[in-house]
Amino acid sequence: MEEKEILLTQDGYDKLEKELEYLKTEVRAEISERIKVALGFGDLSENSEYDEAKNAQASNEIKIADLENKLRYARIIDESEIDTKTVQVGNTVKILDMEFDEELEYTIVGSTEVDLKNNKISNESPIGAALIGAKKNQVVEAHTPGGIVKYKILAITKQK
């Protein structure tokens, strides 16, 4: 099975590495201690603390494997290669929602860096995918779950 390349900013890559290190060291040690304490309670067939600790261990190992996989297939976006002629990952885009006459601003990021509270949307999302490759003053159509939405690109800048 061929793995898909994962686009990341340097900041996003660093955050994933930090989270991976935390899961491998602190969380593993904490779970190991929980298992040791639970083993002290005796009979494992009726030991819910042991079962919970083992489930936490399995969950943590899945998260570790997932992060390792993301980092393995990560491609860090070179900030110096980002331009503002066309929309690409790493750009902040000011757009006009033509239906509601409302200005919006999104930063286009790779799928693992999405942060909707801070208006960071994935290049794979309906709006992000519609914006990728578009130029200033171009009107794009995003095929969203709510239907087709038209946006006019007002400005393209480097990520803030």
C-alpha cells in the first residue's frame, strides 16, 4: 500500500515530533506504573483497573504508530518557495463569500495541521481544494456538504 505524502509546515512537523516524544516517554511511563499498581490488586479476571490500564496502553501505542507514520511520510513545506501569485499550502487567503457578501480569511495548511479556531483549513477540505492554484480576483466554486459556494479571492499572502 502506497502511503500518501503529508504536507507540513516546519512548525507542524515540530509539534508532531514533540507530541510523539511525550507519548513515548511520559505517557508510556505513566501507563506502565498504572499496570504495575493494578497487578498488585491480584486476580486479573476481575481487575478493572488492569483492564483500563491495558486499554490505555493499546490506545497510546496506536497513537504513537500513527504519529510515526505521519512523520515518515511528511514533506516539510519550504517557506522560501511559497509565493503569492497562486494559492498554495502555506498561504493566507482573504476571500469574499459571494452569497453572503462576507469577507473571510483562511490559512491553507496540510491535513494534520487543521485548526478551525484559528481559521487554518486543510488543502484537502472542500474550500481549501477549491482555492489551491487560484489567483487573486479569481472566482472559485467549492463543493461543500451544504452545496456549491462561490468565493472571490481578494488577497493572497504568506502564512501569518
